[in-house]
Amino acid sequence: NVARAVHTLGEEATSAYEAVRDKLARFVNAPSRDEVVLTSGTTQAINLVAYSYALPRLKPGDEILVTTMEHHANIVPWQLVCERTGATLNAAPIAPSGELIVERFVEMLNPRVKLAGVVHVSNVLGTVNPVRELARACRARGIPLLVDGSQAAPHMPVDVQALGCDFYALTGHKLFGPTGTGMLWARKEHLAA
């Protein structure tokens, strides 16, 4: 077992397992390996943010903003957290072309929004969202941004520092990795909190 044995095989398994954290940190250009949380996939990564970050902070009248192009993994956790807290889930619209109406997303970033979630690349539409621009708008308003990177990570370089988001989730199987593997990158201050 990983991190549970002093036997040679246990130490080798632990070393191999922890090496993955280093590889993932390099893969997404994380400032630190300590910001990489190993998960079973994107769904678990988003659920971690929903239940350990959002749930304790949300109250009635607060809002979470997503888009209408989200995968259910970036909708259902927010619906459940909103039910439990009295917060509201809102979705920014997309144009007939399948692109996010960025101006509308930004308009919807009001002071009640406590977290925003957006897919980097839509699994249905193939739309590539302007995450850097969205993150800049969120950061200017003090709103953390979670990015579902499941579809983006296999097809484009991911640089969480350049993107400026607060959380980035991806899954291993879409990167030709083993089933049941994934990652949540989160800014150190969010993990500490």
C-alpha cells in the first residue's frame, strides 16, 4: 500500500505514487507540487471544491455561476450545495454558435457570486472558453474560478499560472492514463483554508 509500509515494495509504491504529483504539477505548471491533489477524476475534484470549499462558505442569497455548456459534473455538485445552503445556481447563456456570451458572464458576476465554474473546452460543443479573460474578470471581483479541464488537458497546454484560475480539475483517462485517476489543482491559500 502507498504511504503505509516500510517494506521495500511499499516504499517503491509510495515513491512512484508521489512522482505522479510532481509530473502533474509540471504538466499544469503549478507553482508547487503541494497544490496538486490526486483524485479519482474530475467529478471527485469538483466535489472536493463543492463540499470542502463552497459548502462551509455559502449562505442564503449567495450565488454560484456556471455556464449552460457545463458537463453535469460541474452542475450537479453546485445544485446539491445550493440546496443545502439556500444559495442559488445561475448559468450564463451561450450564443447560437455555441460560444459563451462572455459579456453576459461578466455581467452576472455580481457581489452575491461566491464561486464561478466554467468548462475549459466543452465536451459537447468543442467550444474553447477564454478562461484567462474569465479568470481576470473573476479575480477583479474577488470571485474564485473553478475550471473543468477534462477536455482541454489532452488537446492543449495547460498553464494554471497563466490562466489565473483558482481551481483546475482534470481526469486521467482522457489523457490515456488509468481509469480512476485525476487531479485537482488549487491555489495554496484555498487548500490551507
